[in-house]
Amino acid sequence: MLSDGTKLTADDVVFSFKTVMNPDVDCEPLRGYYERVKTCTKIDDHTVEFIMAEPYFRAMDFVGGLTIIPEHVYKFDKGEEFNKRIDLLVGSGAYKLEPGGWVKGQKIVFVRNEKYWGDRPTFDRMQFVFIGNPQSQVEAFMKEEVDELSEPIEPDPEDYLHYSNDADFLKKFIAYKYARPNAMSLYVGYNLRKPMFKDKETRQALTMLIDRKGIINELDRGFGVEMTGPFNAMGKANDPSIKPCRLIPKPARKSWPKPAGSRVRTEYWRVMA
């Protein structure tokens, strides 16, 4: 049951998928994750079938985690019409928008959704305030003006080192240091549509020029590990036998022989140089 009292159906799931895949809808970053979905078909009011065009290791994550928006609320004729709708909020979650509770750029207030299909939620009312400056977020938390920081979820390395060694801070709060299997990852991606990056050796050479340990130690103050694939180093899917690509020392780069051959290789040398 949706927060406006209507039922959520398979039609809404199909509509949500089609909305994401509509090239006129402003959601290009999200759309890329669903390009491998061949079809999305309604079987009955409570069943939807997704058929993949090819195997994709994150298929369940994105197909099963598709954000569903009700068609009767968000229906549109042109993508531009949908893109301008920034004040609608109807869903099937445990909470619903409090009347007048959305002050753009300042706060948004939710109250318990009595029509929620699952277990009764704990809180009667929740208020989220928008604080853009990270330092101001921490200050508001320390003054107990907010109960939890949702973004960022954890302090950056500089803040952690500062507050974990602050005696006054530790009198009221606890500074935890731990690793988690769902931690974010950062990577450099090569656009294979560009001729220069289609050559595997070019990509390998560029990777060998990136001082990953230096980035972790200097920028992240040691809070990170090198990865060798899309899986978290703590996860079962990660293969520990795969070693990180080696780093070419700077003195060796100058003496590295210029590769002969294609134009791609010539461009690759220019980047290395």
C-alpha cells in the first residue's frame, strides 16, 4: 500500500523501469546499470519478469533494488515534464511526508505511514536537516542538535585523526576504527570507446603509472587497501591470488623504450612521457 492509500502493483514496477530507460529523463548515471536488461514484463499484478541480455554480476542488486515510483502520481508525456517534478514524494515505505514538512534546502520531515505493509516502525516522526558544510555537520552533531550524520556516513581521514585524539571529544563520544565489507571504492575507469584506450597494454601502462599506495597513505592517511577487481577485499568473491598491478618507479619511466607500431601505441607513449 502506498502512502496515498492506493495499491502498488506490477504496473508501477514496469513504469519505473521504463522511466529510468527513457533517454529524455535526466538519470543517465543510473540508466547505465540497466542497459543489460533485455525486457521487463508484467506477469500479473504482483509479479514482474526481468530478462537479461547477458550475464551481469550485479543484476540482482539493481533489478531487485529498482526504486519504484507509482505511475498514477508520476505519469508523464515528455521527459522534460518528469525532470521538472521535484516536489512529489509518494512511496510504499514505513514513513510518509508530513504535510508542509518539506522546506527545500533546509529540512524534510517524515511521519509514520499507518498503511505500511511491514512491521510498525519505531519512531513516530523523523526530521532530516540539510547541512552542506561537512565541518558544520560535525559541529551540529557535537552540540547534539542532530542525532546522526547520514552524509558523510563516517568522517574523512583528517577528521577521524583529529577527533580520535581529542580528549574533550572522547569524553562524550566514542571514536571507532573498523573495516566493513560494504565500504565504498574509488577507481580510475578507461573509456573503451576512445581508440587510445582500446589497447590493453595502454591501459596496463597507465595503471602502472598510478601510485595507488601513495594515494592511500598520503590522501587517505592509510585508511584503505589496494583492490584488484570490483569486489571488496573482505568479501568472499574477492580473489586474493590476484596481485595489484606493479608500479613503475619514476627513474625507470624515462628509460622505458618507446613502443613501435600503431598510432594507439604512439599516443600511449605520449601519455607515459
